[in-house]
Amino acid sequence: MDIQPITTTQSLRVGRAWLLSGHGTETNQTITLNVSAFAENTHWVRGIKTVEARFKSGLPLARNATSGLYEPYDPAAADGHEVLAGFLDTETAFGVGAKNIGAALRIHGHIDPAKLPVPFDAGAVKKTTASLTYAAA
């Protein structure tokens, strides 16, 4: 058997058109994402190699009260996922098959919901732990 190391480089784009200003960057919080709670192509995409992936910047997130991990926000839920914790601040790389990964949560700032990577109705947010304002539609 011949084992040869391979090195690759992949650049992540910041891609934060949904963020209307840099205000609030200094208040980002370090969180842990539960990778299995997110859907491929909806929340994350594979990279150049099939074992590399990245979460999309701007995903609305909620904290799972049982595990303490962060998962997709769902305003129709009744299990804690209906409480908006904030948005994934930047694209976050991970290896496919990872269970939990660290990320940055934006809890303060000015957001344009129309430019988020998933549908988001700011008017449907009834509970939140974040301090966010939204651009008028």
C-alpha cells in the first residue's frame, strides 16, 4: 500500500449581503452547532472534495434547551426552537461526518431578511434572545 499525503486549499467567501453594517460584530458569541440537525444544500453545501463542507452565512439559529447545542430556528416549534438566538455570522467550514462544530453567533446588528440563505419572516419572530433590527421590506 502506498500512502501519500495530499494538501488542498479552499477559500471561504464571507458572503454576508444579509448584514447591513458591521455594527454588533464585537458582540458575537461562540457557539456549538449540532451538525445532524441541519440539511445538506439547505443549510450547508459540500466543498471541492466530498468530505469538506461549509455552513451558509446568515442561518437563523435556536438553542436546543436539552443539549445546549444550536440548531435551525423554527417559529412554528414549541420545543425551544421557536426562540431565535441569532444568525450564523459567517460561513463555517467542517468535515462531512462531524457531529458538532464551533461557530460564531451574531446576536446584535441590522439584518436584511430578504438576503438570508433560507426563507425568514422577521414578523413571525415572537421570542428571541438577540437584539436585532430588520430592514423594511
